[in-house]
Amino acid sequence: MQQAVTAPADELLGLARDVTHDRLVPGPNGDHGGVHDPEVLHGRVIHRLVGARWRGWPWSAMLVRVTTPQHLDERFRDAVSALRPPGTPRASGEPVRAGSALTGQRARELFDAQLTSRHLDLAARWLRSFNEGFYTIGSSGHEGNAAVAAALDPGDPALLHYRSGAFYCVRAVAVPASDPDLDPHAEAARDVLRGVVASAAEPISGGRHKVFGRADLQIIPATSTIASHLPRAVGIGYALSAAPGLRGVSTPWPDDAIVVASFGDASVNHATATAALNTTGYFEHTGRHLPLLLVCEDNGWGISVASPEGWVAETLQSRPGLRYFAADGTDLAATYDTAREAAGWVRKQRRPAILHLSVVRLMGHAGADAEVAYRSGDDIARDLDRDPLVGTARLLIEGGFATPDDLITRYDELGWQVRKVAEEVLSEPKLASAAEVAAPLAPRRPLRVSRHITDAATRASGAGSAARATAFGGKLPEHSGPLTLAQAINATLTDALLSTPGALLFGEDVAAKGGVYGVTKNLRDRFGAGRVFDTLLDETSLLGLALGTGLAGLLPIPEIQYLAYLHNAEDQLRGEAATMQFFSKGAFRNPMVVRVAGLAYQQSFGGHFHNENSVAVLRDVPGLVLAVPSRPADAAPLLRSCLAAAAVDGTVSVFLEPIALYHTRDLYQPGDNDWLAPYAPPGEWAGVHIPIGRARTYPVGSAEDVTIVTFGNGVRMSLRVAAQLAAQGYGSRVVDLRWLSPLPVADLVREASATGRVLIVDETRRSGGVGEGILAALVDGGFVGAARRIASVDSPVPLGPAAQQVLIGEDAITQGAHALLAR
């Protein structure tokens, strides 16, 4: 066994003291990373010197203090050295074994990717050992996924498991480098190591997280960890399947592309994986075939919890509608042949399949994971015996394609390259300000959004006027008299589907029934089942369809039937939708407008599930836009703004529609029809446009005494109270926020300051409600005056008349206003 080389500690310490600190270990401000203890600082320099001064050392020398990677390195060397080649070498174009499509030459190429991936794991742990690396979940034991990458076309979109280092290297090497003098493996390593050290030059997230992704490689970053990307993969498969049938619509990928998504064995138990597998089978059962290859890399462990023997295979094989393939993922030839078969079947049949790979996990879950706490020595040794790097070396050496010295030399060459790159990326700049970090999160280009609406209006009143008349059955909405909120939304959706060929509207009961409240009535008849369709009853899969189709260049408009049902799937918005641009620097985006029926005050139909009055989970998501229309006059321009922002900026919006106001007609007296409003013709769309983050103020009376800030159902109640106050000689300003995220802070502070008295009418709950954000915005905006808040009780909404006991009403608004006016 080759022993680790260790220089005397006093020699290294002396060298460290002789090195200029600010050259080797500067922090972001040249302050040695905030380290003031000389011995700690010298220790950091020693680690640099071990890699920089003795580049001829094996990796074990650089990993003096990291015994498990050292052990793995030594085991590889010993195992490869013990292999014996046959007497006669073979030509590189011959198969590595009889019946395999994997040639010796291709195996050598994939072996390089596997070696690079292994050295990346070692480098990540070395960097972490002196606090310069921030991610140590590695790919060791999973390097067989190099064969999966090789079995696919480079243009196939891929969403990868976090142990996909070898897959990434294969893809990166396949794309011609911008500089032919650069070694492609070193540059692939640079991509990954930039993520490890949080370099702002990292190619996909720019230092925001360590993810596998790159736009030109068609590797889409999986921004969550536990199979949360699988519903999106199903959505991409749906887009690949559906796009050819949509006139004038295409995806960014070749016509024969398939989508691949990889995940771990423990993930099969997660709700998102279950949803994705179920939805794929559901579509297959109903005749919608998805060109989707799901790859389960089964190492037998979920952190420290073992997957029961046979459970994963039984789970995957039992899924209806998915063809099952399996292979030993530590055997490169077996993996390559099976992956080629699986990918070829999916590509030809345009139907889904699962590839189940048996792999091993080497060095634990991550750098801090001590496997000996939950695994026996014999168990760990069995995995080491199945090291895929040794397995590939055995194929090459015993097949007559290489000698042990060849492969160990190549191992060291690539190790030196990776080590050199690891040293180089250390000095690259990090994200240095909050503005820089958040820059790609939610781009806003209001002028372009406004222009997009103007252009749509021009088409609707010009070249598209005949199609518009046909869609509306000859009776245009602007000629139909005043509309309800539901009717205004229906007309706006019709215009959106007319103007955007890639717009899709889908959800539970939206097509045949036209929605529970008739909001999407007749839309399927107008545009066909290819664009307006009912989905299975699963909100996770519904949003996954939106994620995938949006990424494919379409404009999804999914409907969540009730706000309470969103909680089943909220991570698809939080962890996937609203973060895609953030984790890809805008290279990928998933525009969507999620319509949600919600809030309370249904008089004849109640209970918590249909009267959810909490939006805290939505306002908490960075970058997500939350719009709440209260009146028909605002509903159309608000929805058009959300749709235009999705098209222009990739914005993810939730359009929260107050159920109780869908069919409301009157404001002050029965029969006054003051809650209705005419629908603006296309020529007026630009004039009634509502930019994101702008409120609306209703002056009542003198408008000098009190400002009432509200939204949704609170607008109607507040206007009624304001009319009563006016009769008593008090003037009010009723501010309809319209946007709950981002709040219209400038409008809010201006209108509050105009009276010096602010009454916040918040129909959400007192704790975590919108009112808390309004108060904070007033304080931050420098408001000086009196403020009072009324909000609903911290309770779910009960059934029947009891709901009135927890929700705010007009009496509470009146009392709150008088309390302020008395000050």
C-alpha cells in the first residue's frame, strides 16, 4: 500500500510563516478571511502549500487530515495495481466485453469523467477542511451515471440528482470549449469547484448554491433536493409531447428529445416523487405518452436510514404505465448498455421508463457524516469492493485496453488538474452585496410589460379581430354591458389564450365543467382540449406541469381550486418555481400565472377548506408576485399585467381571486349594480394598465380624515363603511392594495400621510397576516401618525354562521375608524 507523504509539521509551519498572507489566504476584503489567530492562519496556508508546493504528491498527501478520502484513494491504487492485463492488447474500437456496445475507446473517455468526478469529491473535502469550500455532498460511488450521460443525446434536457458529477463531466466534455487549448475535463472541474467555493463566476447559479447546471449543456438546475424536481420533469415531458400539436409553438429542444431526471432511492418515498410517478402513469393510462426517462440511483441509504432490501425495486416495478429497466450501476458496460436500451426505447416510443441503477455510496452522505455511527465495517467494506472506478479499471485492464500504470498515471494527471483548478478558484470573487445576490431573483421591466400589453391590444383590434369575434361567439365582452368579477376574468383569459398560442389553462374541473364557480366556462369549447384541460386531482403534479411547460417556452395558467389546497404543494412554488431564475442567473425560467380561488366570506358554503383566509405562505416567497383583484374593473388589467410579466420577465405570479366576490353585483343597495364594471376594449388596455405594485385609492367625502388600507373582500366592506362615515361628516380614503407582494409601499405611505390616521382592514389572520407587513412598511417608510389594525381571529374559518365570529365585519371596521377619529 502506498503510504501518505507527510512533511514535518515544523517545516510546513515555517514555510507558512514565510508566505505573504494576503496573497494566499485573503478574505473578501483582504483581511485574511477574518482570521486573526496566527496559528489558524498558518494552518490555512499549510493546506494551500500542501497542494501548491508539492503538486507531484498523490492526493493522499494533500488529504493528511481527511482519513476517509485518503483511504478511498489508497484502496483505488491498490486495487488497480493488483489487476493483470491479458497477454495481447486489444484495439480500442473493440467492445469491452462480448455483446456490449461499449468500446474500449469510449470506456476510456467515460473513465476520465469518472476520475474527474472522484477528484472533485476529494477536492471539495480538502477545501472544506480549511473553510474555503461550502459543499461536500459528493458523487463517489455513483460515477456510473457517466454511462447514462453517454447514452443520451447532448440536447436532451436533464434534471440531475446531486450525485451526478460524472454525468456533468461527460456532458461538459461533449460541448466544444471556447478555447481549444483548455483541457475539457479541467474546465468541467472548474464549473463544479466554482460552485463548491461559492464563486460568483460559477456558470449556473453564480455562487448562490452548488448545483449541477449549465444552459448550453441543457442541464437544468434542480433547486431542491428531495425529488422536488420530478414533477417539473413530468411537465417538460408533457411539453415535449404536446407542443407538436399546438400551432406555432415549439420547445427549445430537438423534436426527438427526451427528458431525463435522476434521483436517489430514499426519494421514492417522498410525496413529490410519488406524485411524479403517479402522474406519469396516469397520463400513460389516459393516452398522453411522455418521453420521460426517470433514473433512480439506488445506493441503499437515505442519509443514515437504510432502504429496506427490495423495497425500491418493488416500488418502481409496481408503477403502472412505466417500463422498468435495471442494471448494476457500478458496472460501466452494463449501465451503458441498459441506459442505451432505456433511452432508445423512450426516444422511439415517446413513452416513459424507469432506469433503476444499483450503486454504492462512498465517504458517507456528506463531509460531516460519520458512517461508522450507523454502518458496520463489513457493510462499508462491501461498498468499497464495488467501487465503480475500480470496476471500470477492471474492464479496461482485463479487457486488454490499458495497463495498471496507464490508469494510475491518468488518475494522477487528472488529480493534478483538479487540484490546480481548486487552488485557482479560491481567489475568485464571491457575491459581495445583497443587491448582487438578489439580482436574478425577480427581474422587473415595467416598460416592456406595458409595451407587451399594448402590442397584444394592437393585434386584438387589428389582425386578430376576426378570431376574437369568433372566440366570443360574435358578442364581444366590451359590448356585453357591466360584468361581474368572474365574467371579467373569463373574458381576460379568453383574450390571453387568443393572443398567446403557447398559453395553456388547466386544473381540476376547469375544462368540462368550466370551474366550480363558472369562471372558465366555455374556454375549452373556444380553444380545444389541447389548451384547456382538466388534470388529475393532485396540486403537486398540477404545479409540476406548469413548471415544466413554462420552462419549455409555453405560458401555463394553472388553477388551484381552493387556497387551502395549495398547502399540499406549496414547495413547488417556493423551492422550484420562484427560485429557478435565482439559481440559474436567468438562464432558465418558468413563467406562470397560478389562479387560486380563495379568501373567506362565502355566505352559503363554508368551512376551512373552502374559506382559507391565510396568505402568509405566499407572501413569504422571495420573488413571487401576489395579486388580489377585488372589483371587475381591476381584475382584467391585473391579470393582464401578471400574464405580460410572465411572458416578458419570466415572473411567477399567484392571482388570488376572492370567491365571495365572483358573482357580487351590488355595493351599497340591492340592485344598484355598483360592483359591476364594463370590460375595456383592446384600444383602452394601455390606458387602464396597472403596473405591478401600484395601489388604487377611492376618495370618499372630503378624503381628509382617515385612510383605510385593505384588499379583497375588505374593499367592499370598507367602501360601505366609508359611505356611512361620509354621511356623518368624515372623509375617507379607501386604498385597495391590489398587490400583496410586492406591497405598493410608495402609494401606501403617501395615502397614509395624507390623513395621518390609518386603519388597516385585514381579512387574513392577526398573526402572520398582511396587516403586519403593512404596519412594517409604514414604519419603514417614515409614516408619522396614528395607526390601528383590525384582523381576523387566529383560527381556521369554521362552518356556517360561526364564521362570522372569527372574520372581520363592517361593525369592526366602523368601530376602528371611530377610535382613530376620536384621537
